[in-house]
Amino acid sequence: MAVARAPRPPRVGRPPSCPLNGDEMSVLLYIVLTVAIFALLGLVQKLVEGL
């Protein structure tokens, strides 16, 4: 007699072909803007030190 196996739970997360949802895009945008602002501040600091 075969033993019935429990059904597998659904996979959590997005499949690789699925585009990013809004939450992930907003986090990515926040990180990119933060890095850009700090880079700009670093350039301003270098220019001010040169005066």
C-alpha cells in the first residue's frame, strides 16, 4: 500500500522571470539616491578643501 505524501507548500518569493514589484524598486531607488547624494557631498568637500 502506497503512503500518501503531504502536498508541497507553495514556493515563497518571486520567480526569476518576474519583474521587480514596487516595494523592491522603491528600496533600490532609495539606495541609489543615497549613494548619489553621498558621492555629491564628497565631491563638494574635495572642492571646498581645495580653496
